[in-house]
Amino acid sequence: MLIDRSITTLIKDKLAGEPKVIVLYGPRQSGKTVLLNEIARVEKRKQLSLKGEDVRIQEVFSVPRYDTLKSYLGDTEVLIIDEAQKIDNIGSSLKLIFDSSPIHIIVSGSASFDLANKLAEPMTGRATFFTLYPLSVFELDKEEIRFGLDKKLPDLLRFGMYPKIHTLGSEVEKQDYLHSVISTYLYNDLLSFNEIKKPKKILDLLSLLALQIGNEVNIWELSKQLLLDRQTVEKYLDVLEKMFIVINLRGFSRNLRKEITKTSKYYFVDLGLRNALIRNFNPLRLRGDVGGLFENFCVIERMKALSNQRKHANFYFWRTYDQKEIDLIEERDGKLNAFEFKFGDGKIPQATKKEFLHTYPDSTLTLINTENIEESLTR
């Protein structure tokens, strides 16, 4: 089953004009290869689709020599390279190709910093960047949510939004798949990074973060639990962000005396992976972390919704020293949009609402719960 992804049309529109370089980032198993294959399937111009893991491709593209590259490409009009971060000097080779005889180029990568490091200087001013996350709620098959998103929500909170999950039937199959993502892709990716000296420790770090979703994270406490120095923990957290496994929200403030800014919250890009890490796929009625799961789900879905519409925003949480707190602040186009997430019928405390709107009078504050989740997450 081919799932229609929101950014496919945006990429196709880019390909319709003058030659472009398009860079597609995203986590493992988010559907990048399927998307590239779909673009290749409908593309009428002469194209060449390559795999960055192929040693022969690495040999050709790791040495930026125009005669070699031109001979290999021939009269190709659209070049597609999946997992391009596997190729040394890929940025220099693509720059040479594009500057010498412009063609459309699409490259993908699972680790943003690895591919970004190789493309940054050579592709400055030449590339358009897209991020493909796991499925968003409005990319789900309409049949899946025919009775409403709130009815499907328990499964989404337990098994996440990887496209493959939504092709599997039984809960056992879904659990096996998610455990395989950790043991095969995640662990092997961590081993491939030179700066990761102790991949077991970074998996332990992920497990600790999994138990703290929705809460502020204390780096010193993590370093003590992991028996690692603070700098190493911070480096590992940075790697996990750039691998699209977690995202980091910092505290928002324009009034430093009252508002907390120096702590972070970490959320998982996919909750299925999070639940696999702690080996907990229990039904919601048997869990004590439902509020955190719902908050994590809503934060990531807001990010996906804006990313899929090419709307750029900065994301924060808000908390004061007297414990007034709002889950998500979106700073976009000079305006603040605030969101509080409540699983069930919880309300925003009146004191919190009053202080936030008094401090930021031109902002909006929206409560998202299980009753209005569908309309609120996609607007």
C-alpha cells in the first residue's frame, strides 16, 4: 500500500522548474526510499537512481573529477541518490556536476549532521531542504480513522507512526518490527559514528529519556546515572537529535526574572520506538504514562504539520519559577501560538492562562484534548 506523503507534491513542484538540488532528511524507516521511488516512477525525463551504500557508487562519487562523473552520468536529467551520506566528498561532486551542467539532483540521508557536514559548504545557496518525518495524523489512510482520530489514538500512542507499522496486522508483528528497528538500524547507525565510543551507553541514555517525556531533563543527573561526564552526555544528546530520534525543547522567556530558560525537555520523534526501548506496549488503561505519551504525540504532530506545509517556527515550552507551565510555544512570523495538551477532560489552570496572556497579550493559547485533537493538530 502506497501512502500519499504531504511533501511529495512540494518536491515534484520543485522539479518542474529550473534545475534544483533537493536534500531530503529524515529518520530511518520514515519512508524516504519509498518517496524517492515514487518520484522516480512518475518522472518522465531521463533519470538515474543510485544507492549510497553501493561501493561502486561510492568509488565514482567520492572523487570529484568532472570527466569521470560526466562519463558516468551521460545525458541524465534527474539524478537521485538515496543514503547519500555514505559517500565521501559527495558535496564537492554534486557541486561540480550542478555547476558544470545543471541537472535536477535529489539526495536523501538519515543522519542530518552527517549529510549536512558533507553538503554544507559545497551546496550553499544551491539546495532546498525537506524533512520527512514518520506519518502525520492527516497522512493516515482515511479508512484507518473512519471512526475518528480519538478512536485510533490508543494504537498510535502505543505503536507510533512509522509507515511500516500501518501495514502490519497483529500487535506481535508491530512489536517485533519496532524491536528490529532498535537492534538493526539504530544500533548499527550508532556504531558508524566515530564520536560514539560507547553505543550501549547511548541506548541507556535513550531509555532514561524515555522515562522522562514531558518532564524537564537534568543533564547532571543523567551523567551520574550513566557514569559519563556532562560533555559526553551533551554530545550524545546532540547526536540523537541529529539522527531524528529525539527533539529538544528549551524554555521560552522574554522576562528572565520569572521564567525558566536553562532546562530542556526531550520528546521522541516516534512513540513506537520509545515504547520499544522500555519494552512497554501495555494498553493505555494499564499505564501510568498516558499523559506524557499524549503530550509527546501532540508536540511532534504540531511539528510535522508545520514542516509538511513548509511553515517555519521555533518551538519551546514555558514555565515560571512558581510552577505555571505551558507545554508548547510556537514562535512563527513574529507571533506566539501556545498549546496545552490534556489527555481526557483536563483544563488549563486559570492562573496559568491569566499570567501567560497578560505577559504576552498578542499570543494565542489553545487547549488540545482527545475531543478536539483532530482539528487542533492540523490547523
